[in-house]
Amino acid sequence: MPEQPWWNNLDPAFHKFPDDFYLDLKSQAMVDGTAVVDLGMRTALAAFALGMALPTTLWPGRFQADRARFDFYKDMADSHDTTRFFTRSRQKVSVRHHPAGHLAHKPKEGRVEVLSFESPFQAVNPAMREQYARHRRNRIAWAEHWRHDGPARPTICLIHGFVADPYWINSRFLAMPWFYEQGYDVLLYTLPFHGKRQEALSPFSGHGYFSHGFSHINETIAHAVHDFRLYMDYLEDLGAPQIGVTGISLGGFTTSLLAAVEDRLAFAIPNVPLASILDLILEWSPASEFIKTGLRLAGMDIREARHVMAASCPLTYAPRLPKERLMIVAGAGDRFAPPKHSRLLWDHWDRPNLHWFPGNHLIHLDQGKYLKEMASFMHRIGFDRA
């Protein structure tokens, strides 16, 4: 991890750095085989994003209007103070309860319900408030909550990845039944502009996250953290004795930010996280070529672009949790969020527990091993089941 400010001192060619591992033949074959799947899916997703989202972010007229707001976010990043950009709401919200969908997991004991509340979030930058508030469906925060009968239990919160918001998919991909069967309550949080939070004419879930400019992306990330903290308030009001968080991909990125913002968390475990959104996109061909061209035409280099986005990046802030309560799970063959991102975050966090699995972003080979490692980690820090 370079010295702060990281946006200036991280090599501009970081996105070109190799991801080398010294593996035995069996593990290398597993890594190489799964990496091919990631590369194909990554290219398809990058092309889709290029056609549907990124052009509006770098459209010259929008970019010039957006650029007038950049100094606000640079100033926030320069302070390295999470309390300035990630303000905690003191407003109590009324949480509504809804029945779970027909594809929802049906536990043998307890219940599953969908939660929602109207978010009081306002864009941090006053110049963005009117524009951001136009996204009416995004004002409602959603989550799925699995509760055992009786008093509230230690609760594991899970955060999905980009476009991958359906509860019924994540309940299995994020091993929610396994955690629930260990005796924990679980809550799956929906990120802004995903699922029911996407606009009516959104071409895909998550489209609104990246399609309205750099300032909008910063505000969306602040919104994600803001609403998650309100769900923490709700869980505490229910009597949950402890709350931890884990998330995958973009959810892992959000988890990393929460570790820098929220000291009420018992733990934070980002899974295949990205460390810098801009540096990640620069690896995603063909979107990377479009981004590079757009920045060049705007007269911005990668360091300035990172600076604009740094207010909403976990590399900008020291974690509030001690490293004994931090853990990272990463895939050696990951080509969506390459291993160098996990290593960068790991170094920034003073090298906490790091578990590598021989798979990619989508295929988590040996998932059982890292689930047991996560369970062991939780036991060591006293995150005890009821």
C-alpha cells in the first residue's frame, strides 16, 4: 500500500500489474480453468455497461457540469475523515414488514420477511441534492431478514454484488442458509439502484449506480453506507447483541467502507472485494478504452480521477475496527476483482487474516473451507451463536 494520498502514490499502471501466484499443478489448473469463465463474463458485462451506463457518465455536456462539483469531493478526501462524508442519520425510520417472495428460503425454524423504509438520505454535496432526489424508487431501502424464533440473535448482514441483487440467488451464493443453521440471524441488504430500488425504465438492476457521473457515484456509495447504518439501528432496537457484515464484490467494497465508518460492527469480512472502482474499470475491456479516452479528452489523468472518487474509497480511511476483527476472502483466479485489489486492501488494513480460495469471482471452489474459516474467525472474536 503506498503512502497517503494513495490516489497520487499508487502507480498509474496498477491496473496492468500481474496477479502472480506460486501454486501446485492441481491448484494452478483450477485457477486457470475458472479464470477463463471470469474473463468471458467480465468482457460481456463491460460491453453491456459500455453500451448502457458509461456513455452517460462521460458524455461531454454531463461531464463538464459534473466537473464543477469535483472540488467538493476532493476536499472530503483530503481530510481523511469519514465523519465528514459518511454522516450518520439521527432520524428514526419506520420499518415496514412484507411477506417474502415465493422463491424465498423457507427455514425449518423461524421466519423470513422483507423489510423496507423510506430513506432520509440527502446527497452530501448540496449541489447534488435536487438531482439525486429525482430517483424516487431509490429512496426506499430494502432488505430480507431471516429471524429465529425467540429473542434476536447475533446477526450477520450480507451485501450482494453489482447487478446480483435477487434474494433467492444470494441466499444460496452467499451461503445464508449455512450461516442461519449455525444459529445466527441474517439480513441481506439491497444496494442503491438495485432490485426494487432501480428506476422504472432502468435497463438492468444496478444501472443507476454508475450511469450519472462521478459525483453521482460518490453520492450513491454514501447512500449505501447511510441506509445500512439505519438497518443496524433497527437490529439493535430488536435486541441483536452483535452485528457483523460480509459482502461480495461491490458488496465487499461497501463492507470495506463500513469497516472504516462503523465501530459498532463486531466484524467486517469483504469477499472478493475491489479496492478502487476506477482502477478496476480500467481493466475491463472494452469499457477501459472508453474510460481512458473520455478522461484524456477531459484533460484528466488517472490521479485526478482517483482523487475525485477517493472520498468514497476505503483506501482513503483507516479502519475503525482493529485488524483482529477484519478478514478478507479472495479468489486466486478472480478476473472481475483481481487479487491485487484484495492484496492492496489487506496491506492498507495492516495485513489482517486473509483466506485465498482456488476459484474465481463467480465459481468459489472450496467454499466450504472458507466458510469454516469464517466461522472459526467469528468464534475467536466472540461473535457467539445463541
